[in-house]
Amino acid sequence: MAVKERKRWKQESEDAIRDFIYQAYNRDAGNPCPVDRLKVFSDHMRRSSCGECVICREGTLQLYTITEAITQGSGRDGDFGIVREIAEDMAAGSSCDFGKEVGRLAKSIIENEGEQFEKHIKRKRCDTLICKKFFTYYISPEKCTGCNQCVEACKPGAITGKPGWIHIIDSAVCNRCGECVLACEAGSIQKAGTVLPKLPDEPMPVGSFQPNEGGLLSQKRRRRSEE
């Protein structure tokens, strides 16, 4: 593979190499998170590098390694400066146009989306709710129909409930695989960041949850007062 790519990048024109790189980047155009998108892009580029040039070989690997850690919530102070330096070094010092063009594109992403990188690293926050470590799935009590399909789809067993009852997701057990989202025809399974909306504390009959009354405890008190 390395020999094939080495020959390819030495023979291809600068325009052809640029087209290849931008096409690879634009495959993930639907991804609104710039950090995750750079991770996916650098992973593809490290596999496409011929490996002959140390700056390109190690640069694409380190771009992937660091951005992957950032999206997993393991970003550290200084990571933003490191990825920017790696991109600048690749753009200036790579032996061929492939490494230089990857460096230029990565540098542009980093400079234009610096605020998002800092949020991921320092605040452990993904505004787009793409990075799994930074969001939580929850079941909207207003939309849940109690169909029980999410329970059957959840392999980790993170969802509790029964037919006709509002279901609950235990975020400590949920692995954010998204299978429950696919199974829920009502579209009741939503994403949230650090702040969750008012939710019931445990399963309860569909239609009985009143968020403005403080959830399950208030419901119990209201029912007792009606009795």
C-alpha cells in the first residue's frame, strides 16, 4: 500500500491531489462538529499517506490521535496549540503536495473553528451534540407512547419501562449506540448536553407527567390530595 501511494503522490498533479483531499473531507460534509470532522478526515489521510515523509506520516497520525482524544473527553490544555503546530509543520515541511495540502486544510479548520476546539477541551462540551462523550439521550415524556420498542432495542439494558408507560434511560448504563433512536417511531428519544429538561424519576403512565408540577413527586402528592 505504501509503495502504491508513494508512486501515486509523486505522479499526481497538485490539482489532482487537492481534489482527492477535498473530496475526502467533503464526504463528511453532513457532520456539523468540526472537531469530529477533523478526526474522521485525519484518520482517512493517515491511511492514504505513503509514509515516506516523516512529517506527513507522523503528522496525520498525531492529528488523528489528538482529535480522537478530544472528542472522547480526554482533551488536555495545550492540545489546541499542538494540533495547530502539527498542521503548520505539515503545510510547510512535507516532502510532497499531499502532506502540504492536508496540513493547509487542517490548519484552516483549526483556525476557523478554534472556539469549538476550546469548548471540547476546556468545557467538555460539543455544541452540535455529535461527540458521544458530551451528550445524553433522554426520552421525552410528552412524546413517549409507551410502545416498549426502545427497551427491546437497547442491548445494554439502559431503558426501563413497560407498555403504556413513559420509559426512562439510565445515562450511567447507556453507551449512546443510538439503536433506541432507530427503534422509536414516535421520535421521543432526544439528545441533550449538560442540562436535561424536567423528566420523571421513574416510569409512569403515558400522559400523566406534568413537568410544571415538579415531576413524579408532585404527581404522587396531587394524586393523594385527589383521593
